[in-house]
Amino acid sequence: MKVLRVAICVLATLALVALAAWAYLHSGRFDIRADQRPGGLEQWIVSTLRDRSLARQTGDITPPEPFDAPTVARGALIYADACELCHGGPGRQAEPFAYGLHPVPPSLDSPVVQDGTDGEFFWVIGNGLRFTGMPAFSGLYDEEDRWALVAFLRRLPELLPADYAQLISGAGVDPSGEGPYGDPPASGP
Ligand code: HEC
């Protein structure tokens, strides 16, 4: 009998907790705005989900070949087009709207970001990160382009503004090769 009473108490407590959670979710009291730092519990849940998910899915992703200079140059051009607006670049600020996101997009040359593996970068660029403003780019850039972005990100910490400016001027991209977005468009007659 005692066991039954304990079981009923446990079930009743669980039901109450579930009801309280349901009532909270429906109450509108959760502040969904992006321009306010979330509470500790939310930050812990999101960072745990993110870290565990990345560790589980990216462990065996490695670059198909070592990064060379033309690959870095190709990555730089894509970066200037698609990433700089949120993450900034050497000597360049992100667009003002990026500071209204939560989390604010980090500088990708920072030691904490560079601690991530090549596989994590590749995966995040392709699939994006839920609960953040990081978009998934696999529909826009093929694997080669995404690896070129990773190659460029690895060079970021040592790049001076002048090096970056030179890279994004298109110098260094093999003119006879593919353009940064696949085959160059057929030129006129
Ligand atoms: C609309 C804004 C936006 C754009 C555009 C964007 N990002 Fe992000 N990115 C973010 C945000 C926000 C995060 C999440 C940061 C966090 O979790 O703290 C992020 C995270 C990342 C991370 C993971 C950083 C880490 O903490 O390990 C990488 C790598 C990254 N972005 C690369 C890129 C690349 C490469 C591009 C361009 C192809 C790009 N991003 C374009 C907003 C953006």
C-alpha cells in the first residue's frame, strides 16, 4: 500500500510540473525578443543542445584535401559576399543589424571559435545553427565552396586588413579555373 501511495504522489507531482510548464508556455510570459540576453537556464539548454549535437554529428568530418592558396582565395570571395555582413572581417565591421541578433554573430578569428574543428565549421556552414541567426548555406554553396570557406576561416586569425582587401579584390583566384560560384557564365559571342 505504501508503495502505491508513493507512486501516486510521484505521478501527481509530475502531472503538476507538466501542467505548470504547459501553463507557462501558453501564458505569453516568455519574452521572445532577440534584443535581450536570455536567462541562465535558457542559455544552458541551448548551449548544451548545440555542443552535444555538434560533437555527435561532426566527429568524422575532415577536409578532403589540404587547403591551398587558391582555395583560401576562393573562400575569401564567398565570405565577403555572404558572411562579412554578420561576422565582419579583418578591418571591416559587421552591418549594424547584426548587433540586433541574439547571440550577436561572433568574430570568427576569435580563439574560442578557432577552437572548433574543420568538421564543425563545415557542418555549421552547411546546416546553420537553430536558436541563432546562423543560416544554412548548403542550398547556396556546394561542398567545394563550403570547404573553401573553412580554408579561409582558418587563415582569418593571421590576416591583416590589407591582406583581406587584396584577397577580396579577386587577386589569387585562378582566372582559368571555376569562379567562386561554380562555372563562370558563358561569355557572349
Ligand atoms: C544573418 C547573420 C549571419 C550570416 C549571414 C552568417 N552567420 Fe555565421 N553565425 C551567425 C550567428 C548568430 C552565429 C551563432 C553564434 C553563437 O552560437 O554564439 C553564427 C555562427 C557561425 C559559426 C560557428 C561559430 C562558433 O561559435 O563556433 C561559423 C563557423 C559561422 N557562423 C560561419 C559563417 C560563414 C562562413 C558564413 C557565410 C557563408 C556565415 N557564418 C554567415 C550569424 C550569421
